[in-house]
Amino acid sequence: MADHVPQEPYRGLPSSEGWQLSFGDPDVAPPQPRVYPLTAGDTNSGGLTEEELAVVFAMTSRRPEPFVEIAQQVNTQKAADFHERWVLGYGHASVAEHAVLHMAVEDISRLACDTLEDNRLASYTEKSSRYQVLPRYAYHVPDELPLHSKARRTYVETCDHLLQTYHDFMTQASIYLPEEMPRRETETEAGYSQRLRRVVTDNCRFLLPAATLTNVGVTANARTIEHLIQKLMSSDLLEERRLGTEFRHRSRQITPTLVKYADRNPYMERVRERQLHAGVQLKGEPEDTPAEVTLEHHDPDGEAKLVTALLFRSARIPYRQVWERVQQMRPARRLGVVADTLAQMGPHDTPPREFEVVDFTFGLTMDYGAYREFKRHRMQTYIPQPLTVDNGYVVPPLIQRAGLEGQFKEAMGRAGDAFHGLATRHRPVAQYLVTHAHKRRVLSKMNLRECYHLFQLRTQTQAHFSIREPIEQAMRLAVEAQPDLFRHMHLRHYPEWWPFDQRE
């Protein structure tokens, strides 16, 4: 907690004599570390609410008592007055980070869920289309489309067709798959069925439109929730604005003061409108074979910056002087600094924070399903373009092998025609008809530390094939650009092109 947050007037030390004595006195035992939970509603914590808990933690910067004693002095009115004055009045919003909300969100579209999950400082667990078979009519119908209109009828017919094809493919692929994936000798019937089901759902989910309904559990602090509400209520989609309103209503029941003024944000709306106006003016030449993954930017001085940061932590001289010393080092010595840092790093260990001083910027074009997994890596900065059918689509391999490619392409063509018909008057709403197979273009800037995490996790064989392929391409480009930064990175499965001895 930031110690600049003003508190109630100082009332002196507690009455306990222990506070009056020197801990250097051999007859007085020093206080021992304690760790204990303070949980909203817990009777051991005085039954405090989330807002009251936030005040308890804030007060410790000015009060010497243990947290449990501070908690006994806080009530609902005091908490409200505190937050009105310091959080809302003086902008000490970090206090709100101690109030944590757990929200269950059900039956929203995948498109709205993307906006809901577009916050770095929160945790989400979403209904998985890889492990569940989704209902045939589980899709959102936007109220922007008038009742009984041709546009609404086309929209519903398209979603019905995509979901019906999805279920048909689930049946047909389940019949075909045992031919190429026989049951293992040691495999139980239940285990075998589960393995087949996983492969089938992995491939058939490409037919699902962004309108498909989902559930998601959200855990976030009140400060993040307030920003989330503003973003949703400032959306150009009616579903998201309504979701933001409901989020605000439910959040006020838990933290009434901390989200009191959460509302639509005119600045967010203006930025979106101006970006849209400026962006559509840009015209480009069509590329015959556009690259799916590109390394747009990397720092040529990345190695020197990393070594300087690694040495700076223990140096007793300013950064500039460390940088000058590193510039004078022989390349082998620089590599030795990096190698020493990564020596004995296990497969589940994380490189130190110094690896965050080096950045890479990638341009990626990946299917919407892969994008929805990619955006979970929220330490990166990702900037997606709107969903469209104009970047093409992927045909999942099982669909090809099972002889279903013709029907799949017919479904994609139908979705594409409906998208273009809707986009002429309802461009934001047309995004609901984009399927998980359609490709989305996204710009991603990530530091070297995040590169290690992303490459290690998403290139292993357990990763879904649609995200594994573009991430391996990104890894190859980064390794080719600055190989010495990745020489000691651990991978579960090294690709054939890996340029280093895996024993290094």
C-alpha cells in the first residue's frame, strides 16, 4: 500500500507495554512474523466487507496496531467516509486494489467476453470449447437488429447453420476418428472416449461463431472492476453496454463506494471513433502471399541492455557507468553473464525481472480460436484489429482427413456472405458472425521474459495446434534475430531448426 495515503488522526501507541520497550532488551522477545487471512465475511475478521477490508489495509501505513485490532475500529460508515474522501476525492485509487470481487458471468457472447477479459490485472476462467460440446442454440442475437428484419433473419439463419454443422461434424468426426486413432492396449474405455472427444472438439470448434455463448468467472480488485465497467459501458455494442450496467449494479452490492461513479467514458468513445475514422483512410497494396507472422521490431542493443541490467542490480555505480563498462566487454564475456544467470534454471523457473528490459514486436495473423488463447498472456501488449472474414480462414486437419472439407467451406462461405451483408449497415454487429476459423490480425509487443514464458508454454506438443504453429514461427524469427538471448532457453521439445546444442 502506498504510504502517502492520509489516514485518521494519530491516536498514540496501543496501551500494551511491549510497545514501550526496546527490542534490544535481552528480557524482551522481539515480535515474530505472522501470516493470517483477513477474509470478507469471516467472523474471525469481524465479518468485514470488501470495502472495510480495503480500509484496514490502508490504515496500516499510519497505525501501529495489528490488522485485527485496526479491523475492530472499522465499520461500514467509516469505510464509506474514508473511500469518499481519499479514494474518490483525492484519487488514492490504489486503496481500492485491496477490495477483491469474484463475479460469475453467464451466457454472454465470445465477442463480449473478449472485452470483459481485456484487463491485465484480473483473473479469468472461461467455459472451454475444447472440453465441452456446446448447445445448438447457444448464441447471442444482438438487439441492434430490428425484430422481423431481413438482417436479423439472415443473422439467425447463419448462426443456426454454423451450430448445426458443428453438431453434425461432431457426430461424423467421432465415427471417423477411431479408424486413425485406435484404442491403446492399456487404455480404459472411458479414457479412450475422452481422448477421442478432445480431438473432435478441438477441430469442430472452428465452426463456432463469435456469437456463441460462454460463461466466465472473474476475480479482480475494485480498481480494475471500475475500469472494466467504464470500458464495457463505453462500447459500441449494446450487449457490452448492458453487461457493463449489470456489472456495475452487482459490484455496487459488494463495494458500493468504490464503484460509485463507474459509468460510460466519453474519452474512450472519442478515441475509438477517431481511430476508426483515421484507420479506414489508410489504403494498402494486396500481398500475394502475406506472412502470417512477422518480427516488426527488435532492439539491436538488446543483449547489451540485458547484461547491463543484470550487472546493475549488484553494482555500486550509476546505470550509465555500468552501460559504458558493458560496451567495452568482449562478446564472450557478455554471453558469460547471461549464461551464468540462466545456469541451472529448471523447466518451471522464470528468468529474473532484468529480462523485461528487452522488447520484441510481432505482427501475427492467427485464427480467432488461437487468438482467444493468445490474449490470455496479458503481460504482453496486444492490439487486435476488428474481427472480419476478409483475412481468410483455416481448415482444421481432422475436417480435411474426415472428408468434410467441402461442407466446412460451404459454411465459411455462408458466414462470409452474411458478414458482408450485415457490415454495410451494422459493422460492429457483423463481428458476431466471424467464426473461430477466421483469421485475425494482431500486433503484439512483449519483453524477453514474456517471450520465454510464451515460447516455452505454447510450442510444446500439448498446446493446441492452431496456436502452436504461429508461436513457433514467432520464436524462430526472434531466435534468428538475436540468437544469443535464447541460447539457454529450455524447451520440452526442440524444433528441428533449433540452432544450438541442447546440452548448452
